[in-house]
Amino acid sequence: MLAALLLGGCGAKESIPAAVPVSLEDKVFAACKDIGELIRLPAGDLTDLIGIEQEDIREAYWLGSSGLDGREILAIRALDTQAALRAEELLKGYLEQRRQEAKNYLPEVYQLLTDTDVARKNCTLVLCVGADAKAETKALLDGE
Amino acid sequence: MLKKTVCLLALVLLLFPLARAEQLTDSERMTFYDDALFVGDSLARMLRNYIVPLREEDPSFFRDAKFYAAYSYQMRTAARERINADDVNLIYKGSPKTMCEIAAALNPPRLFIWCGLNDRIALHIDWAMSYVDRIMELMARYAPDTQVYFISLPPVTRKVENQSHVQAKWDAYNEALSEKCAQVGAVFIDVATDLKGEDGVMLRGISYDGEYHLNEEGNAIVVQTLLEFAQEQYDLGLWTLNGYAVTE
């Protein structure tokens, strides 16, 4: 039991942390402000756009701006450590692509995108784009 | 007797289009866009953002249509066969891909292309025409079963027109694009007309940014225009319900 506690992390061989009762959707609504106007982005686009395989995802919640202000909140609980690492790589590529899109086109959005990064804690990944991205990221990863 | 037969035949041929002109419901017209691929810039991205929440409520709304759009995407990039790392590219399953590569992968029945703003295309109509040629050549090789549609530029706002006086150029580009499409086997979709007011620029109250982009109301008009376009295609016998394009 001590060994299991020391291992930490997640994955098929390591024990998954005790079930987190709060859904990602609930965490997003608790942690993030001014999201009423954001649209729920389809889970299928996590694969079709970003390349994250659906079988790598245990749970995901994704909001994006309907306009051009760049606001985005994406939280993913991956299936296991390997899945989380794969998803992390793909999300970093996605973020880089968003930066390239905005660089010469939407300077304020570009600034928001360069001020943020993909964050991972155990099997949970978060990408927040917005004025309070750091605080939101911290809150979303809290307890993961 | 022969004369009567010929007259009867002529009458039938004349009336046949009218007989086909049944008014489809919006749900039926929507099926024209099932499994379609939309590619473009921020205009296409915002259209997608308008459609996505509606599709959450009603999966038949642009059922399974896929959108690949990037904020500053250019028609020049859409006309590339190979990725240029300096371009803003579309991302398909995590990798930058050209439009023709995505079309090859998805093999959609229809491809709708909505871009040109970032090329300042209305100021370079000759470039635009060469891009159209290139796109059609690529599509013939990469996705020969896909019908290609080019969507017109929307009108500019009164603010932009007062500053830059470009609407006439926008209109000229749209006309040139329409003619080009007829020449190369693509189909032109005019969304500009329904978005214009009597003064020939964008209707008041439908702009997202006061310049080029459309808000929710503007995108609602675009969707309505697309549905009417589907009706027109049906009336022309170019599309049947429960099927894809009738052979041209």
C-alpha cells in the first residue's frame, strides 16, 4: 500500500487517484469567469482537428469563443499516463498553430496565446486562453 | 400528327422544371450539406461557430459537415499541393495539411471554399483566377468525386466602405469568381446579395467587428442563403433528396 502511495501518477499499472467526484464541466464553471457566451466545442474535433484519439480520453470539456477574441478552455482527463503524454504533445502543437494563426492577424489574441501554455497534472491536461488563464489553469488542475 | 407530338413534347420539356420546383422544407434542404467539407478563413470559422451549438441541439443541422478553417487562411494556401511552413495552414488531426490533402482524406461529396479576405483577393482578381484554376486541378486529382463550391466574399460595412471604397472591387471580384466557376466546373454561391442593404454594403446590425466579419445574425442569413441555394440546386435537377449530386 505504501508503494502504491509512493508511486503517484496514473496509468494502467499505477493506481488511478481516488475518483474525482467533480466533473470537468463543473470544475470549468466553478473556475472560469465570463464563459456564458462561449460555445461548447464538439468532442469529435479533439480528434478531427487536434488529433487526440477518442480512446485516449476519459473525459473532456471544451469551450471556445464564437467570435475572434481567442477565448478557450479545454480540460481533458486522459485514460492513462501514456495517453496524457500523447495528448499533451498534440495540444502543444495545437497551441502553436493557434499562435501562428493569430500572430499577424489578431495581436491581442496572439498575446493571450503566448502568455499561456498546456499544463498537465497526472492524467489531466488543461489549456486556458484568456485574461485569467493562469488562475483558471491552477484551479482546474487542483485536486487532479 | 407529328407537329402535335413535337408541340406536346416541347410543352412537357418546358413544364418539367416547374414540376420539379417543389418547395423543400428546411430540414430537407439541410441534407444537401450532409458530410460536406467547409474550408476557409475566419469567415468560415465563425460560420462553424454559429453552426456548432445549433448542431448540439439538432444533429441534422449541417449533419456531419466538417469545418477546417484558420483565422488568416489565404486562398493562395488553399491552392497549394504541398505544405509551406511559412503559411498559416489548416490542421487536420494534429498535422498541418493542404486543402487537397484533407479533401482526399475525407472524400466529401461537396467542398465549400470561403476565403480570399486575407489575400486581399478583390484587389488581385488575376491571382484569384489562377488560384481557382490550381484548386480545380488539384481537386480533380485528389478528390475527383467532390463537387467544389466557391462562396462569395461578403460585403464590407459602411465604415469600411467610407474609409476604403472597396465594395465595387468586392463586387467585381465576386462577379469574376462566378464567371470563372462556370468555366471550370465549380459552383459559385452568392452570399453577398442577401447580406447587403439598399446602399450596397453590409446590412446594419449584422457585423461582428464593424468591418468584415459577421455576427450571429449575419451568419444566420448566410445559413438561410445556403438553404435557398440547396433549393435552387434541387430545382435545377442537380441534386436529389437522399442522394448526392446528379451527374453534371
